[in-house]
Amino acid sequence: MSVATPSAASSTVNAPRPAVVLVSGGLDSATVLAIAKSQGFTPYALTFDYGQRHRFELDAARRVCEASGVARQVVFNIDLRPFGGSALTSDIAVPKDRNADELTTGIPITYVPARNTVFLSLALGWAEVLGAADIFIGVNAVDYSGYPDCRPEFIASFQQTASLATKAGVEGTTRWEIHTPLIHLTKAEIIQTGHRLGVDYSLTHSCYDPAPDGRSCGRCDTCQLRLKGFSDAGLVDPVPYVDRLV
């Protein structure tokens, strides 16, 4: 596990409330980080190196955290490749060129089994150590509803689990809240929100199957959704693509 150097801002007197923010390096998590800051929280960023094939997102997460001035970023190594079961953690082809109906039907092979359950559990542990009652995660149930661990029902269930599974919850010293500010927004609405908050989307990375030089493929599900989101928002996606179809 590697730990980034805390920023000077984290030592200020009378700092706002701490919150753990899951930062993957993607568009959604960068927006959530900006939202947490705009709401007066001091963000502690948690990034996971879980053996994902799109490892360029780890560099993106570092850039986003540095630009945002988080109190601290922890990059947690938890290799999910021995389990496999996903195009992101095993030698399974990433789906490309799928149409709108295919994007919203069934659970895609890019789903990583129990990923958000694992991530939130570790975020919960760090939050309890920090004395933070708040965790932010950029799940979305509108544009990409195929992931079962991005649904409001899952988040509500995990929040209840947090109150039952922690010392702070059992003793009543902490009332846990899992913040999901993007869960009911379209991709265009997410991008417009981040644009208003000054998010530099050129720092982010979303592609599941990038070229060796880091350029986004433009054809996987996340690239298509991202490009459509920028188009619908009336903005231009600033990251480079191999194939830019939108």
C-alpha cells in the first residue's frame, strides 16, 4: 500500500469535517471529489489498485488528487486478478461497439464481482480510524444501470451494515452516511455539474481498454457513454482517443 504526501492544507486550524472519497481517476469520481469539497468536507482520497487492466486510471487518480488538494491519498493494493470473472481482471475481451440497447441490457462482463462491496468496506475502515462519518462514492444507476452494486438499494443496505459492523456505529458515536450525489444523474448532468465546479476532465481516464500510450479506445462502453455525455452537455471531451465516434 502506497501513501501520497499530505497537502499543506490538511494541517489548517479548524479544518472542515473529514470524509473518505473513493477516487478511481475516472470522470465520475473526479466530480464526486469536487462535490465533497464544495460541501465543506476535507477529502481523504482512497484509490484502489486491484489489478485492473486499465491501469492508466491510477495515474489519473493521482493527478486528480493533486489538482484538488486532498488532505491525503491512499493507494490501496488489493489484487482481484486471482478471482477473475471480469474483463477488467482477467483475459476476457472488453466489449466494444455495443449499441444503446446492449448497453442497458443485462450485467456486462466488465462488472467486477463484489467490487464496490469490497471498496466500501475498506473505505469504512479508514473512515472509522479518521473519525469520519461520511463516505463519498461515484456510483450511478442511470447511464450504466447494469452494475448491481451501483443501485440505491445496495447503498442503503451497506449504510445499514456500516452501523451494525463498526465500533463507532454500535456505540452510537457515528451516524454513517454513504454519499452518492451522482446516482440519479445522467452522464451529461454529471459533466455539467463538474464543469460548474471547475473539474479539469483532461486529468481523468475512463477507458477500459486503452492503447499502450494511454489514449482511450473510443469504442468500449465507458468511452461511448463518456463521449455521449460530453456531446449531450454541449462540451468537448478533452482526453485523446484512438477512435472518436461521437
